[in-house]
Amino acid sequence: MKQRPNFLFIITDQHRADHLGCYGNEIVRTRNIDALADKGTRFERFYVANPICMPNRASIMTGRMSSLHGARHNGISLSRDHTTFVELLREAGYATGLIGKSHLQSFTGLEATNKFQAEEGKYCPPEQLRDAIKNNRHGPEYDLEIAPKWKRPLAERVEGHFYGFDHLEVAADHADKASGDYLLWARSKNKNFDSLVGPENALPDNRICAPQAWRTAVPEELYSTSWVAERAGAYLADRANVDQPFFLQMSFPDPHHPFTPPGKYWDMYDPAVIKLPASFGQGNLPPIKAMKEALKRGEDKRDNQNPFVVTESEARELIALTYGSITMIDDAIGRVLARLKALGLDDNTIVIFTSDHGDYMGDHGLMLKLLLHFQGLIRIPFIWKDPMPNNLPPVEHGLASSIDISSTILARAGIQAYNGIQGRDLLSTKEPEAIIVEEDSQRKMIGFDRPQRVRTVVTEKYRMSLRQGEAWGELYDLQNDPDEMQNLFDDPSVGQVKADLTMTMLRRMIELQDRSPLPAYRA
């Protein structure tokens, strides 16, 4: 049996594709990630299966859409009953490690907004019969990542493996507020660490006035980005002299908000030189108009997870801070890749880079994410750098999805995939006619009177989004309108295009319906 490859799987958080030099950004400095793209393949049209953290990370792990694995939005854990590709790697003899953010289970511990509501005058079923699925993922085995309860390392609280991972060093939350195993480590390095975090302990700096931004007092060497790189390097050193292939997932909590790059990365980029997106301030979709009006009335707090509109100066400041976080991550990746080479592991290690979803980052004057599937939110970077020759070109322009990651890794490792996996092997199969993006929200967003369900279809030329219970939709010609500023959904001249896209969406959604479980018998 020929030598099996190692895998270093790098994930950032809330990182859009065009916030890298290799994807055309002329300001942000990402020389190490760019070098991966130069030596490997950069996928130009790589999309999320779901533009929210937990659902898309679960889709990466299972190779299945969120409507199938059930983690439809943040707050629903990935069921331990669902097979992950990491479990197959482990069963095939791979050492499996996870360092950094997992987010396969909720880490806030906040009370859910969607609950079973008893109806007056009707018999109320007992708790175990209130859901269509009896294992509804509530209970201690799904509370392992809740940050306020994280008193001991996750590895000490897990029985057996964790979704296929044997080695665990896990972080929860983001930026200055990162917690979990990382926080335990930081406190061990500095007993007064808690006095360094949060806006109440921030260093004075009146140059930045944008929401959710503060100059953290946490030094660079104690920041979560540095911890991820340090622990990943230590893991690689442990594997260097072991005759066993490894799969290491190195997952950075940044560049997710709040915006708190430490040390020199805080003011590495001057907001004055930041270019605003071409669509900044454009767009009249109902939620965008509602957010603009809420800001004028002073009713949008802009201090939570919901998207919000920003002024030009705020957008430049937040983009500049995000670039600082990205460059810090790039520097950390450079250190890990240098360690990989120094240990003699680089000639048999496949390095993969991606993110779990994007961010509006000024598109149409918005920040953060939720329910509007602009390219900045659903299109993410994906780079495959393989030391062995393959059939991939330097730049791949075909449509691809985060559900394809698991199938591709398994195929490259020589492992047969399980029944029901929906992704394709990017190294050997043809692109689909369309990509589907799903999103269900748990909470209301400004501009809506109820939680939303959105389904998006992306083809070679178009993006169309439909919403349950809403009279309006979105349709953009991505070739002639790449910034998605002209919504053609109600334009009668594209009626046939809309009909064709609807048929394409329906065919692809049928294709993505479940083929699991296998039958026990033939009827």
C-alpha cells in the first residue's frame, strides 16, 4: 500500500474570498496564504452550503446539506448519530486532531428563542414526544462547548472521540472574547488575564469609533491566533517521528467580530486607504431599507450578532481592523508551514485553506451576516495545495461547495465514502449545474416580522434567492452585475430566465434530497 498523505486543514472564520491577496485584494497582506495558492489550486467559485457558522461547519464535517444533518442554524448541535468524514479517517488509521474553533455544538448557553409552545385546550405531549426527532440533541453530551461551563479541558470531558477527533484543544467564541481551552491556557500564562479582555479593559484609542471595535489589552503572544499556531506546531512535532498519517484541523476563531486585532495588527492598516465596495450605500431591499431607517431613529443597537448598516468611516475602520486580523492569521499560518517543512512533513502533507462563511464587510453598506446572500457572504476561499501532481489547474473556475470538502479528502486518502454523502470529489468529477445555499434563522432580523427561511441557487451566470412567506425575491446577473446592484427579480424581460432558474433549483434540490438510510430489505 502506497504512503498515505497527511492533511493540514486550515479554517478561518467569517472570511470572504476577496479578502486575500490571491483573490485580487490589493491592500491586505497575506503572503503565506498566497504562496499556497501559487503552489496549488485556487477555487474561484467556491460557495458555502449555509452562510452561518454551526450549519456550514456541520456540512463540512458530514458532506451533507443542513436540511439533512439538521443543524439548520446556530444553537442546534451536530448529532453524534451523523457520520463525519473525520470518523472514517480515524477508522482507516489516521491520527486526527482539532486545534482551535470547533463550533459543532453551541457555546453561548443562551436560552433558545424557538421553543415548543403548548396550545390552550389541547393535550400537551410529554417532553420526549414534542419533536419529530426523539434525539433532539439536548443534554450533557451536547453541552460540551458551552463557554461558561468550560472549567476543564474539553479532552478530559469527552468519552471516546469527538466527532472523529482524538486530539482536542478547542476554542469557543471569537476575537478578544475567545474562551474554551484557549482561555484556560491564557490564564495559565497570566493569572490576571481576565483583566486584559473586553471593552472595559481596552487600551485607550480614540481613532476608531466603529461598533464592536476596541483596542484589546491582550498581547499578541497570548491572543487566540497565536495559541492556535503554537499548539498546531506542537501537534506536528509530536507526529513527525510516528509512522501514522495524520489529519489536523487548524481552526482560527478570527477574523470574526468583535474587531480586536492585538498589538501591531490593530493599526497595521490605515482606514483612509481602504476602498469601499462598489455597492456601498446601494440597494433597496426591504431589510436594508429597514436597517437604514432604524439607524436614523437610533433604534439599532449594533452590538449583537444581527447585521447592521454603517457609515463610510465606520466601514473603512472595520475593514482595516479585519485586514489586521487576517494578516495576523497569515503570519501564524506561515509559522506553522515553516514548522511543517522543518519537520520534514511538507513533502507528504496536503494543505487545505478555507473559511466557514463570509461577511458583508460594507457590501450595500452592511456589516456581519444573516439572510441576504450577497457574494461577500456566500463565496469563500478554497485552496488545495498537494505535494503530488494532480489534474487541477492553477485556478479552478467551476462551481464548488463546502459539502465537497469531505468527499475530496476521503478520495485523496483512498477511503470510500459513506452512503448519503452529498459532496463530490473536486479532483475527479465534473461541476454541477448549480449550487444550493440554505439558511433558516432562529431569530428575527430588522425588516422582518418573523424568522426567515431562504434558499439560493447559484449558476455559472446567475444568483437567485427565494424566501418563505415573502412577496419579494432576488435575481442577479453575476457576469454583468458582479456587485449585485440591480435586482432583476420583478423585471418582465427576464421572465424566462427566472423560470429556467426555478427549474434548475428544483432539479438540484431533488438531487440533494436524502439517500440515507440504506434499505434493510427489497420490498
